[in-house]
Amino acid sequence: MEMTLQVTIDCADPRRMVAFWAEALGYVPEPPPGGHRTWRDYWAATGVPAEELPEGAGDTPESVVDPTGRGPRIWFQQVPEPKVTKNRVHLDLKVGGGRTVDLKLRTERVDAVVDRVVRAGATILRTMDEPAMDYYAVVLGDPEGNEFCVV
């Protein structure tokens, strides 16, 4: 049996999340399969009843994919309830190069990505700057407050 991995993130506004995470990860919005104009059209063609689809669902892409095919698909599932507590799972954007790279260079790499994702809509929550431990990372919130790290 073949298995693939999809990361699903509950959210209020899939369109906003697709735009943010495509920019943050270098992913692209996932086009609908099989020549369908929209995901909603695709779902209708596969038998999903219209009453199971919220207003606007599938009219624009609700998932992002790695254009290289290496990373997992990320689907932004619209849910009615807001986020209320800390994530139990989060994404790490590993850009520093690891401990074999000089801390100053790792910090510059992390800060460059942090600047880019903040311009795209992220909020810095805290910086973990531990020179004595040879460690640097920044914890951020995406546009809906889901935590992620740039390391």
C-alpha cells in the first residue's frame, strides 16, 4: 500500500493561508486536478454533495505543494472555530544550515527569512538567541496565529 503525507492546518481563511504559506515555503497553490477549472468543480465531478461544501470552498486553491515534489502537500481546512491554544505540532523552516555552520552566518540566514515572512504577514512571537548554546531561532505566528519556527 502506498502512503503519502499531507499536513492539514485548520483555519478560518484558506485563501489567506495559501498566499502566506506559498510565500513562506516557496510552494505554489495546488491547481485542481484533471483539467477542472476549480477544486469545487473537481469535487462535484467526484460526487461530493454540494451541501458538504461551505460557501466558497474550492473556488480558489486551498492547498500548497512543493514545486520540486520533495515536500508534503499542505491543505488549509476551513473550520468555524478560532484557534484558542498553543499548537501541539508546528512547522520548522530549517534555513540556517545546522551547527556545522558558523552561528553568525546561521543568524543572518534565519533573519533574512524572518524578514521575508514578516513582510508576508507573520508576527514575531519570540527570539531564541542562545549564543552560549550555539543556537538561534525565531518563533513566529502565521496570519491566523499558528506558531512556526525559523531555525
